Amino acid sequence: MKIHEYQAKELLKGYGIPIQDGVTIEDAAQAEAAVDQVNAELGAEQYVIKAQIHAGGRGKGGGVKFSTSREKALENIQNILGMTLITHQTGAEGRLVKKVMVAEALDIKQEFYAAITLDRAKGMDTFMVSSEGGMEIEEVAKTSPEKIVKEAIVPGFGLRSFQARNLALALGLEGAAAKQAVGMFQKLYKLYRELDCSIVEINPLIVTEQGDLVALDAKINFDDNALYLHKDVAEMRDLDEEDPSEVEAGKFDLNYIKLDGSVGCMVNGAGLAMATMDIIKQVGGSPANFLDVGGGANVETVKNGFRIILSDPNVKAVLINIFGGIVRCDRIANGIIEAVKVLDLNVPVVVRLAGTNAEIAKELLANSDVDLISADSFEDAAIKVVEAAAGN
Amino acid sequence: MSILVNKDSKIIVQGITGSEGSFHAAQCLEYGGNVVGGVTPGKGGQTALEGAVPVFNSCQEARKKVGANVSLIFVPPPFAADAIMEAAAAGIELIVCITEGIPVAQMVEVKAFVETTGSRFIGPNCPGILTPDEAKVGIMPGFIAKKGTVGLISKSGTLTYEAAHQLGEEGLGQSTCIGIGGDPIIGTTMLDLLKMFEADPETEAIVMIGEIGGSMEIEAAQYAKDNVSKPVIGFIAGQTAPPGRRMGHAGAIVSGADESAAAKKKLMAACGIIVVESPADIGRTVKEALNK
């Protein structure tokens, strides 16, 4: 799960980590009050207006504006709130900005990068810093990997003081700033571990002209498996930032991800679902979605799956690919027949069922009065559905 | 021969009194596996599977009383990490955890804990292990596999069934099928199993079915280059997956350029792995490799 910058900063603040503070608003009518509050409470006379969306690259896309005066700040709020922000992470359609953070402007002396995430290969969390703050870390990793310094965190031991000191030294910090960094890095790891984060990224982490270390931006993602342990974190979820059909699918425990092709897919199992998308592409089509109906597929899941796939107007044909293991294909077949009857389908549907009771299922489908295209093999199914989509 | 489990494995099921646990324990028993008991804290002294096996309060007790050496875990996510560690501490040699949805941070600690014991751990969030005609320790339907000479390693459940099905159509069977799970932290990697299949005299070819995300396929391929004499056939699911999106499995997410399907396939091919482009060609490709 992702959260906004302003929410991430609230969490950092709660752990005693210095942040670039501000006030977040949803309505342009609150603009003056917000700017005045930042002025009164934080002593700011210059401001940064920051679009709050779940995507990186906001600055380059025009969603972050430095404002030298109250008037400029108000003008920038009007411009950013309600704009459609396009960044390299939003796709071409962009994202509507529904919230802006009115932040204090700080005098930046140095910019660093700091992040914690899981190193899957090592099976350990990794704390990494880089002197190249403000840049995309993937870019730094490619062009100058030696500038990224890492400390692996041994499970159960936390980020030790010596490790935090090593990281501070790697950034060239000395004296009071180094001491601040050590405290900050240990608090950051505590937050990461206690809240079951999958990534905590501070980019940039700055040293101000006054010599203070401050998180100027913050990105935090959480492990979905652990949200049951953190009700308050789960409440920070912003459904406006997610695709409505994906949210709808989640209510029925269906794993759905919308893509931009024309062939809808309904598959059991994540690996087979991905492989189904792959083969559709290989035979010249383009998948409209990823949909894993899971191990317990039944009439209801098939019906809901259909509804969600068909809510996408780009879908020109649907492929159902089920490999019955524990799931019995005859039950799936009954689900398909029932769903087709109630849903008033206007696109061709290709069905490939294999595994447990597949023969009985094929008979059921053949003897029903619903209009389906039956396929024998994986490849046959893909070819048929791509043809059907092209002809529709 | 086979790897990991055979007809002599003494299997216990942790969570045997739950609905998932009892259903699948019965299936494992029916397949012919040597299920010797179950563990549910607080229910020791009862029996399960219609009186067929005893239930113990702890893994330690099960180890002592019936000599269990394999444990299959169906405990719900909040208690699963503890269940895995309990099995490892009791000296259970092979632990297979089916449970889906265990927090990753807990798995980081579990993995480190298990490594301090001598146990081998498979999963979590996996379909388990099947050695055809001998033992099933997991949820794979028994009929999908036949005894044979192909070692099957996969991150995915139904794609394993698909691969076994395609092998069957070519007249090929499996020595052992293992679903290792698609979570970011798993107990046993592709590399670990590749080494075991290479050492197993019954296995003649090895199929590795991977996914986007992580680097374990590459690690295995690099090892295979100089150390594996048997043909290795590889497939990577998710070439159409958009970066940054979790495709079902928690670990199936492209978070760096090297984790994409295209990048993995390229590196695998460079290491001499026979890379299958279409998921429909897995069976055919193995057959060709064995006929060479």
C-alpha cells in the first residue's frame, strides 16, 4: 500500500524525525488560511506548493512549485490543485491532483538520498544512502554505483550505531550533523520495522544552511500482508489514487490489474495468469488485464470476474483459462454458464479448461445454450481469443 | 530416487484440525504419503482424519512420539511464523509452509532463525512438493504428475500444473515437482533445488519456471552454467507485466531493470539455459532437449 508525502511526513514526525513541515488542503478555498498558518506556525515567508499524488517525478511534471511570496503561493495552489499531473510514473493519462501540501521553503546546502528496503537476495533489510540526493536512485545505480553505500541489517538486531555512523561518514557528515544523522537513521529503521514498511525513501534528505538535517520529501510503502497489524496505517489508504475497477475487484478477493489491451483474461493462479497474458501478446494480441480468481474459484467469483473485466470498454473478447487442481472444472463451467446468462454478454468468450473434471466441464459447456468458443490447448485458446477480439 | 520427499517421509500436518489442514492432510494420506500425525496446540490427545492419525500439542512431541521428519503447515498467517520456527526448533528436517499472507518482516526473521537449525524450509505461499507415486506434501492435485525423470521447480502453482500437463502430453513424467512460492522471502531457492536435482541420478532434465521480480532465476542460471550437466529448461512469466505493479504474488513485481522477464531470459540464455518463449512450449522443449 502506498501513502502520500504528507502522510509519510506525519509518520516521520511521530518518530521524532525532522521534516519539511506544512499544511495539506483539498479545497482552493482553504488556500489563504493554509499559507497563513504555515507563515504563523513555521515562520515561513517563502513556500513550496507540492501536489499530493501516488507517483514520483512530480517536480518535473510541474506539480511542485517554489513560491517566493504569499501571492505566488496562492497562485501556485490555484494552478496545481485540480490539474492533471503527468509524470513518468502516471502514464499518459496523468493523475488528477486532489490535494496539495503547502510547505515551508528551506535553504538547502546539501542534498542526499536515504532509503530502507528489503534485499531479497540476502534476505535482509538494507539501509542505503547516496550523496547524489534529488536524483532517481535507479539512475545513480546505473551511472555511478560506487556512490550508493549500503548497510545490511541482520534480522533481529536493528540498525546498530556503528552502521548508522558508517552511513553518516559515507555522506561526508561531521560533528553535529553526523550525530543528527545517526539518530535519524536509527529512528527511520525503527519506523520501517515497527510499521512493516516495504520501502522508506527520503529523497532528498537535506542539510539546511543552518546545518540541520531534514527530510524534504518522503515516500513510504507498506507490506499489504501486514496491514492487519496496523489499523491506523490501513486507514491512510486513499482510494482516489487507485483504479476504481481494481478497488471493486478487491472487495471480492479478486486480484485484478487493469492494462490497456483488448483481450480480457480470467485465470486461476498468478503465474498462469501472467503466462496467459504473455501468450496473448505472442500471438499478436494485447491483454486488457491481469485477473487471478484464486484457488477457490466458484460461480460467484466467475460472475464478479466477468463484471469487472467487462466494465473496461476496451475489452473486445474474453479468455477464460482455468487449470483445475483443487478447483473442479465442472463447477467453473456451471459458473460460466450462469454468469453468461445473467450478464448479457456482448463480446465473444473463449474457454479453455484443463485438469480436474475438464471432460465433464466441456460437455456441460457444449450442451448449454450459451454461446462460447471452446479451446483445447493453451496456445489454441490464445489464437482463438485474439482472432475473436480482432473481428469484434 | 527423487528429492526432498519419498514414501518413507514421516509427515505431520501443523494446523491439521483446521478446515484447510484437515482437507489437504486427508488428500496427502489418500495419495499414499506416510502421514503420521498432526499438531494443534491445545488439542493434543485427540485424533484427526477420522481417527486415522494422532494430534499432538507440539512439534517436539510429534518428533519424539512418531518420529516425524517432515512438517506441512496450514496455520493461518498471524501464527504461521511461529509454527515454522517451532518445527525447525524441534528438529523437523523438512518444513513446507502453504500459508499465504505472512508479513515479509516476519519471514525475514523466520528465515534467519531456520538457518541456525539444520532444517530445510520450503515456501511460504507455495503449493508444496509432489514425488509421483510416493508422497505428496502440499496441495498439488496428485493426478497432474506421473513418475518420470524431469525435475520441476516453479514459483507458481497452476503454472506447475500446466507444465506437468504438457510434459504428460509428451509422454514425460517427473522425479519431483516443487512449488517454491512467489513471496519476496522464501526458504528454498531455485539454486538450492537445482543442485539437488543435478545430484539426483533419477533426474535427467530440470525445468525452472520463474517470474518477474527478484534475482533468483539468474543466480540459479549462473550456477548452472559451469556446474549442471543436465539440460535446464527455463520460462519466465510476466513479460507483459507493467513495472511497479504486484502481479498477484507479493514477490512478482518489477522493481529494477534486471527484474523484468526480458532481462532475466536474456541472462538465462547467456548461461546456457534453454529458454522457452511461449508458455505453451514447455513440454515440447523438454522433449527435444532429452532427445538430443
